[in-house]
Amino acid sequence: MQYPTQISKLIDSFMKLPGIGEKTAARMAFYIFDMSDNDVTDFARNLLDVKRNLHYCTICGNITDDEICEICQDQTRDRSQIMVVAQPKEIISFERSHEYHGLYHVLHGLLSPLEGTGPEDINIVTLIKRLRDDVVKEVIIGTDATPEGEATASYLSRLIKPVGIKVTRLAHGLAVGSDIEYADDLTLMRALEGRTVI
Amino acid sequence: MQYPTQISKLIDSFMKLPGIGEKTAARMAFYIFDMSDNDVTDFARNLLDVKRNLHYCTICGNITDDEICEICQDQTRDRSQIMVVAQPKEIISFERSHEYHGLYHVLHGLLSPLEGTGPEDINIVTLIKRLRDDVVKEVIIGTDATPEGEATASYLSRLIKPVGIKVTRLAHGLAVGSDIEYADDLTLMRALEGRTVI
């Protein structure tokens, strides 16, 4: 006897998620069967909502359900600073630390010669356009301390410095090889305070 | 800034799953946003399919999309043996080992005086009814080697033995405190071979 078809298909769906193997997926699928009808209906609707009603902010590339995201709309933020990050979820980590009050720019990726990701494959053109209005005084490169993160940082530095805008990099308070997403607030604060000109 | 509402709600849904904390749930929610539209639509449909199109077999309590499950319908199975398990997912483990060819009965729980789960709260009445037709010669208690599993085993033994049916218990080839769901095939085979009369 195999799993009923419906269970097998749900196991396949769960296995598409990061870090979920077959046994965990099976456990989750049986758990869904035992959950309340409301919870499962909500779960299905929430999945579709995230996929269909969210998109990228046309200014910074953050995830939003509006045309322009909450942070870009917020007139109290310091518009002279732009923090460049690889993914939208990293914005949440910085926001949670309450230590940064400028704007953001999401690259949606990092330069990676090995994987063939060049400057035209990530969200760099929009960033350069944002620097033209003379308001931005500093670009903080908030990429991970990985080879791709470092390569992206030095590429952006070479590109932006000639325009006369200060380019800084988060200090290596961040453990080398770790993910910004999982850093604690104190580490993020130290990284922000100790940022250096590159 | 908080997560967009849609992301927050999806995080809440993921956190309802066993073993998923807030950070893992957030990682999954952002991952959903980046998945293909087809994959997310399938995921949502598969969730609803499992909840709405599956139910319990009216004979044994296994999960099925029919009135009677595949195993109860299979005329080649040995109808003189019934293996009693706590949950439907445990049937899959025994089936995967290809060592058992009888029928099953799912209790949907175990006796637990501490949590107030008595005999009337689990699927015992139907089991007793199945024993009336004189075909069943042996009931194998396939519950975990936990206090609840042992309590259920001895309760069923006291209930069924007077009827003149042999009641056996899986051997303690199963590691004490472990889950049947995660046992390997060899361990399940040893447990089945070494079952003892109780």
C-alpha cells in the first residue's frame, strides 16, 4: 500500500520547501488531515494571497501589497541613506534591530561569476537611477560576508564612488559565512556601527 | 516595519505545523513568494484535497478516498490477523517493510489517564465488533513502547483474551520511547517476528 494519492501530492508540495525531506513532509501531510477545516482553508488562502497579492515595490524592490512599500512611503525616514540588501527578508532583520532609519534597495540576488549572475541580472540599474537626485549621501552595502556578497560590494563601490556618494560596508561583526537573516539584533547593531568606507 | 499582512498570515499558518518555529515559518513564507505560480496553486489545492476528499475507512479507520480502504478491500490479505495501531501513518511504516500481510485497525489515539483519554475516546468499539465474525484468530498490538502505548496494549489484552482470540504485542526490538513512524524496516521486521503473547 502506498500513501493515498492526495497525501502523496501534498508530500510533494511540502518537499518543495527549503529544508523539508520526505519524512518531515509526510508528517506534515498527515498533520494537515487532522487539522481543523478552517485552519486548512486559511492555509490554502494565505498561500495564494502571498503569491497573487504581493509584488515588488517599484522604487526599492521590497515586497509590498501597494505600488510603493511602507518604508519608501514613510516621510520620517532618513532619505540620505540607502542600505543595499540581497533579499527582501533581510530588510525585516534590520528593521527588527531598530538601529537603521534610512531607506533600502533590494538587489534580488548577488553577483556570482560561477553561477553566471552578472550586473544585468540583479536590480542595479534602478539603484543607480535613485542616486541621481542628489538627496542620497551614503550607500551602505548590507550584503552577506560571502564571496558573492563581497564581489557585489566591491562592484557597487567601484560603480558608485565616482559619482561622489560615500559607499560603506557593514563591519565584520557579522560572522563570516553566516546569513544576515539569522543574525541577532546586537550583531546587526555592531555591524551597522562599525561600517567602513570601501 | 512589520511583515506585509499576507506574509504574516502565511507565517502563522506554517507555525501551526509540527516542529515549525517563527524563523523557519518566515523563511518558508518568503520562499512561497518566490515559487512558481503553478507550484503554489498546486500546494493550495493539495492542502484542500487532503482535508476535503480523504476520510476514515469505515472498517479499520485508515485514511482513504473510498468508503473502504485499499487494504480492507484486498482479498489476498490474511484476514485472520488484525494489527492495532494508534495512527494511520503507522500503517505506511508496516506496509513499507513488506513483512506484514494481515489487516489493520487504527485507534486514532492511545489511552492516557493523565490526559483524560479513556476507552470511549478511541476507536475500540469498532475493533470489538470486527472480532465477532470468528475469522480473526490473532490481534497484534502495534502501539509504541511508551506508557500510553503499554497501557492501551494491556487494556486491549484484558478485553480481547476472554473472547478466545490470541493477543500479541510487538517485541521490544523497537527502541523504548521511539516513534514507530521513524523505525527502519529491519527494526519493524524484528519487532514483528519477536512478538509475544500478553
